[in-house]
Amino acid sequence: MMIARFNFYPPCPRPDHMLGLKPHADGTAITFLLQDKEVEGLQILKDGQWFRVPIIPHALLINVGDQAEAINHGMESSFLDKVREIAKQFFLLPIEEKHKYSRTVEDLEGYGNDSVLSEHQILDWTDRLYLIVSPEDQRKLKFWPQNPECFREILHDYTTKLAMLNELVLKSMAKSLNLEENCFLNQYGERAMMFGRFNFYPPCPRPDRTLGLKPHADGSAITFLLQDKEVEGLQILKDGQWFRVPIIPHALLINVGDQAEIMSNGMFKSPVHRVVTNSERERITLAVFCMPESNNEIEPVEGLIDEKRPRWNNISTVKGNFDWLAVGCNCTEEERLGGVEEVVVKIGISGFWLVVDG
């Protein structure tokens, strides 16, 4: 079932005595919220405290409801803090200790910075730890830190929960388009892939001239981003303008990647985004990329192809996006998918969402 509710909140003479909506939890599995573009109002309760949910232009907000939590898709804020802490502890290690997990010439995994592909390449202002998480038999544990001691266990638990959330999101995306709920998952195959990338952005003396991460769109189907709790940096490109993505405490940010855009025949858009630097404070994040099985051909779902929305010529092989996830790419909003982008701008649903119920 899918139920839509339009809400109108008129001006209130006594906002200190009145609520627009009483405290509650959604009885759904997933709720999609299209917020007002200018006026805030939504708040979430976490650990006995109410937090405002800021407006992010051109984004949908996802709320994980009771049905999702019943099958253990929710994550406590204390657990997310543990994930942040293992990242922080690793990047604070002496450089000699971190180099034990350095990426080699033959490997895309491990600790390091950009792979240098040309003498004219502009490097990102960031250090990364890049790991294959699943399938589990593809993990190269020589790159998985043993300091802090709980690193491997926490990362395993976190990505196991994300795998369930990824399945729920893809099913909800399909149902939102009146499709059979497994139509996107059917292209995943039996050995879906998941990659984790820990990002450390140190203070930068020239943030006006240096980026933490170059403009790009994700080559994944779905990307989950655990942001720094205090320091912003992520920006999205829309209609030629960069918009900041504010921090929402205890929230996961979901980005729709190129694979989902292709499967949805452009209905969901894979947005171009970048990371700016900060002159005073460091920033640490964790991006987890979820992708179909290696070498699978990804193509638009038949139910989304008609005369008004013809089939894209883009058929993607997942393996072709693997290298990008490690080294990144430069692109503009127009260059990302070539001539199809004009269609996507007109019909696409913005691809940055937030899970606000942790």
C-alpha cells in the first residue's frame, strides 16, 4: 500500500502553545517527505532532546518507520558514534601505523590519497581508507586496521545493517514508481557489492583554492554517507548552483548513484556533488557504496519505458564503475551522462535523501 498526505500549516498566533503535528512515529516501513522549500518545522526526538531538521534544497527526506525498525533496520545514535569514533581513532594514528595499510600499485583498496594518473591531475585535500566490505570472501583483511581493536567488528556490524537498509530503500523506490518491489533488486545478482571509504579532510590553508573532493557523481546504485557531527563540507549541484548540505544529528544521508538512475530510466537522478575544505577544523566521514554484482549489465526497467520516456541508450557494466569509486572523477552536471542529462533535469527526482530516524 502507498498513501499520500498533503499538509498545510497556516500561520499560528500562539506557536508556543500549539503544534502543527503531535509527537508520533510513522507506522510505515518508509516515509518520503517533500519539505517546504522555505519554511522549517519538522523536529526529531533523540535521547530526550528535540532537534530541528533543516531544509536541503531539492532533496527528499526519508523517515524509517515502525515496520522497518521491527526488522532491525534502525541504528542507535550511540552506535553511529562508535562508527565515527573508529574512523577518528584510525586517522589519529601515527603515520607509520597507518602506512601498514597503504594501498599498493596493484590494489585499489587501502590507505592513501588519489591515485596519480597524470602530471596535470589536481589532487583532493583528503586522506582515505578504502575497503571492500562485501561479498565477505572478497575482503582483503590486510587492509582492515587492527588498531583500534574494535574497528573490524564495528565496520562489519554497521555495513550489515546498511545492507538491510539498502534493500528496503530500493524496494521503496520501486513501489514509489508503481513497479514490482523487487525490480531493482533483481538486477543486483546474488553477490552484490559494498565498498566503504573513510574520508579525512584536514584543515586547509587555502579553502578558496582547494577542494576536499572534486565534483563528481557516484557510480554506485545507492550511497550511504555518515557525516561529521559538527563540520559541514558537502555540497550538491543543481541548475548550475552549489547548495550546502547541512548536518542533521543522528541522520544518514542517502545518495542515488548512476546505477539507480539508469535502472529507473532517469526517474531518479544521480546528483553531482563535491566537498569543500575548512581552514580551521578537520572533517571525517564514511561513505558506503552499494552496487550490483560485478560484471552485471544494468539497464532501465521495462515498466518505465514508453513513448514519452524512451529507453536510455546507457547500459552500464558495474565493473566499469569500480575504479571510479577508489580514485574519483571530474565532471560537470552536463558532462556526467552526456545528452541524457537534459531529460533527467526535467523529469528526475533529486537523489539526496536523509534517513532521520537513525
